[in-house]
Amino acid sequence: MNAQSNITKWLLLLAVLASLSLVLLNSHAAPKAITYNASAFELNENQVLNVYYFHGNARCNTCKRIEKYTVEALEQAYSEQMTQGQIKLNIINLETAENVHFIQDFQLTSRSVVIQIEQDGEPAQYRRLDRVWELVKKHQAFNDYIYEQIHSFTQESAATASQFNVNTESAAHG
């Protein structure tokens, strides 16, 4: 009986050590590669896409991660458009006096990412990307959300601009 209990103890110990080894190996496994697959979009030559990340003086780890992921997503997928000035990234502290107006301008209820079309140097339309808080722990889903929103927003903006041009032209001719 004594020999059998010793064997059982050793087998149990081996099972525990094997389980711990698997846990350690999995925790050090390479993270899944993040892809930066953004759909192409076009702006009119008189348009610029502003991407804002709004923060405050106190910045939690989640806030810092939202900023990091936003910057990475833009730089990885849209570096050429950023270099050409078609996309402008703006990191804004809402707690400075000159930036408080953004709270009202974009109806901000929390720190957030906002995309805005500027047309002929004037703000035209915007969209708050409120789901960044929900997706911040899922890096790939966060990127995909940013890209989907930029694509659909610029498509909608182009359609609105085309409609406006058609209406203006018909009024001028009519």
C-alpha cells in the first residue's frame, strides 16, 4: 500500500507539472499577427479626413491603448494618405481651454475617436466611433472597426457630395 501511494503521489505531481508546463508554454506563445487591411477610399480633392483621438489629463491604460491602436491602424494602412495630407491625425486633450469646444462640436460623452470630413477647409460632417471602448481588448476587431467606419463614412460623404453637386447644377441650369 505504501508503494502504491508513493506511485500515486508521483503520478499526480507529474500531471501537475505537465499542466503547468503547458500553461507556461501557451502564455509565451507568439501573439496572433495583427493585419492592417483597410479598404481603399477616395476623397474629393477639396476634402480632408480628420481623425481625432480625444483624451484628458488623467489617462488610464485603456485610454492609452485606444490612442496606440488608432495611431497604429492609421499609420499602417494609410501612411501614404497621411503623408499627402488627405488624412490628418489629431491627438487632442479635452481638458485644455482651447479644446473644450470639441465636447459640444462632436457631442462627446467620453474620451473617444471621431472621424470628420473637412471640405474646403470647413468641417462638413463627422462620426463618433464609440465602439472603440468595447473593442479595445480585441486588437484585430478594433482595427477592422476603424477601417470599416472610415470606409463607410467616406463612401457616404462622397454620395452626399455628388448629390449636392447634382442639385446645385440642376438649380443653376433650371
